[in-house]
Amino acid sequence: MRTIFEKSTSGRRGVTLPRCDVPVVDTDGRSIPDRCKRTSPLNLCELSELDVVRHFTALSRMNFGVDNNLYPLGSCTMKYNPKVCERIAAQNGFSSIHPMMARLAGGHRHTQGALAVVHGLEGLLCRVTGMDAFTLQPMAGAHGELTGMMLIAAYHRKTGAVRREVLIPDEAHGTNPASAAAAGYAVRTVPTDTGSGLLDVEKLREITGDGTAALMMTNPNTLGLFNPRAAEIAEIVHSRGALLYCDGANMNAVMGKFRPGDCGFDVMHVNLHKTFATPHGGGGPGSGPVGVKAFLEPFLPTPRVVRVNAGDGLGYAFAPDDGYPDSIGPVAPFYGNFSVCLKAYAYILMMGGKGLLEASEQAVLNANYVMRSLLGFYEAPYPKTCMHECVLSAARQAEAGVRAVDIAKALIDRGFHPPTVYFPLIVKEALMFEPTETEGKEALDAFIGAMAEIAGIAASDPKSLHACPATTPVGRMDEARAAREMDVAFL
Ligand SMILES: *Cc1c(COP(=O)(O)O)cnc(C)c1O
């Protein structure tokens, strides 16, 4: 496909503006100084309106999203994002307010709805997770982790403890060690017990000490396995004066079943753009709210939205920041990604508690259906009941020269998004599937059929899979070359 610049034709216009019918004014002192004006023409492409429409329509068809087909990218919860939530977020009363309005004197009169959304969503997330208070500011899961680590650091600083180390299991999402390191901590790995696929509790008992600031734990973990010993782990961590962080990006498996706040977790983040059905990936910005137990609430980012009873009929306002002297301060401009929060709020209200519970049950059922159906075709390092995602291995196929990446590319030719591959790192040739609850049985069966077919080809004609994908505008790329031989020269 030609680039939009290659399609450009000199002098072609998409719009024609009417002739200016007011005098051109160069206000004294306010005009742009000559030294700031460009001397060469701006190198823009010149196209008609129809050229532009065709260009972007063609681009959109090359994209793959949840709205195209099953997107089983493990650890990403690529579930369907209900369109009604987009309608709600686009309503004028929400989309036309300015983020500064609420903080101007009297401005909260005009922003009660938005403040109610912030306060209401914080409350609902507390109910889902068992935490006592939430902040909606962090703009991604990783940003939530960093915020959580900053809260933990602020707490230890306040108590006068010097603790420099954060413990992280070896199967954790890569953002966990990165966030702990970004917050200034040294990272120490806790091994996984290879038999159970769960954190090695005895090893944890051994290495947790006076220098431990926190343990970051994901439950269910990234092998899709639930750790029933969370309360015991919390006890070990707390007995040494450390705190327990929960990476809640996998909450989709346990809504209505397990609340980290009931099991000794002190801080956690959730991913609204995974569990609570707001678009992500190429489709939209994220949001990673952070919840804490009551003793950590004073450290949360400001500003805080609170309920007020001012006698003027208005129910919500920003609390004055000076009421939070221990706060770590803002971690994002304004109040986080408000429209993402609004969509998640609408989603949670639409689902209700029972709906969220059913979503988790269905997500777990779907993942187990996929795993069981593929057991005869692929190796399973942990073939027991999984949660919302399952990890298989292409180790058997690799003996014939077909690696996980070849299977991923072959799925593209069959109309499916690939699974997560080579993660978690502790599984050889890992293929990690998360079908989510929004897929029906027909879609799952079609996907299982494609995976079975690929396993057959891997056995009979392994070399042919190296040529996949063959149906896409761009074939197999060297995925690392752009980073290694960076060329950012533009025209
Ligand atoms: C997705 C994910 C994260 C990171 O979330 P982002 O929004 O991508 O920053 C962290 N941990 C786990 C387990 C995840 O699945």
C-alpha cells in the first residue's frame, strides 16, 4: 500500500475555505515575531476528501481488534467493550467539561456529575476488591504499580524504617520489577515451586527480612493459577514488617469470588482497561486505579473527591489538599483518564455484582474449555484447572522446528489474533491464552479447530509454517530490527 505522502498530488485540496471577509489584523506586539515564523513550506500531503477517506478506511481494515474476531492475548483480557459505554462517555455533560472547572471557586456546582462518577467508581472498586480507599489517577497498570510502590515507600519513610528491597515472583508480569525499580527499590526474585506452579512459600519465608519493603504478588498468577495460601503469605510478609502488594490485573478471574482486601493485601491496582471492559491496546488509553487499606489512605495522591453536606444540595467536592500532609501528591494531571473511568463505571453498574461474578465464572470456564480441548495437541506444563487464562507449550512442536512464534503467525492467517508467546518466561515455548467471557462456544470451537489444524501441519509439514502469515499486507518481519537499527529520518 502506498503511503499517504506517495498519494499526494501537488495543488490538490480537500477543503476550500471562503474568502476572508474581515480585515487581517496584526495586533501590535501580539503578532508572531519573524524569527519564529517558518521559512520553508510545511511538507504536508495534498489530497482530496475522498483520497483521505479511502486512505483511512484502508488502514482501518488492516487493523485487528476485539471487534474483528477472538483475541486470546494472555494476561491482557481483550474482552468485548460494550458500545453503550462509549455513548455514555460521549454525552455532552461529560465530554464538554474542562478539567480545571471543578477546582475553580464554585466550579464544583457544574461538575457534580463528574465528581459523583469519581467518588462512585472509587466506592465500587472498594466493594469488588475489599480495599478501603481508591485513587483513579494512575493511567495504566504499570503506572498503578509505580504509584503503589510510592505509597509503600511513603509509609515506610513515615514509620522510620529503612527497607530497600521488593520481592517479586519469577513468573510476574515484567512491569512489576520495572515499577519497583523505578520507585527506587532493589528487586529480589522469589522462585516458583515447579511442581505446583505457585510461589515457593518456604523460600519466601527464608528471604523475607528487615530489609523487605514489600512482596508484589499476582493472584491468580500469570500461569493462570490461583494461590490459595494468600492469607498465609500475608502473615509471613507482615510478621517481618513488610507490606503485601497485589497486582490485580488478573481480577477478571475472581470478581465476586475473592477479594484481595480480605486476605491481607495492603495495596493493589486494577486495570479498568482489562477487567472493566474499556478499550485498550491500539483502541484507547488505560487506567490503573490503586486501592489501599485504611492505614495507607493518608498517603494517596491528591486531590481527593469527598462527600460533603454543605446545605446547598451539592453532594461532592474536592477536599482541600492541605488536609493530606502525608500524600505522595498527584501522579497524573487532573484526575486520571476520566472518560476511561466513566466507561468502567457504566460497565460495572450495567453488570451489577451478580453480572461481574458471572463474567468471572464464564471467563474461567472458557479458559478451561480451551485448555482441555487442546491437551491432546500441545503440551501443558500445568494441566490442572486454570483460572481465566491457560498456558500451553509448543515444546513438542519445537522438536520438529515449529516454534511458538510460528504457531502465532499461523493463527493470523486463520483470522485470529495470536496468544501471548514466550511468557511467562519460566515456561519453554509458552503459548498463553485468555479467551475472556465475552466469546461464545462457536468462536471458541473455531479457535480450537485452528489450533488443532496447526498442530497437524506442524507434524506433517513443519516447514510450511515458517512462511506464515501469508494473507496479510506485511509478512513475517524482523521484530527487533527497528529497535536495533533505528531510522527515524522523516522524508
Ligand atoms: C497488563 C498487566 C500489567 C500492566 O498493565 P498496563 O496497563 O499494560 O501497564 C501488569 N500486570 C499484569 C499481570 C498484567 O496482565
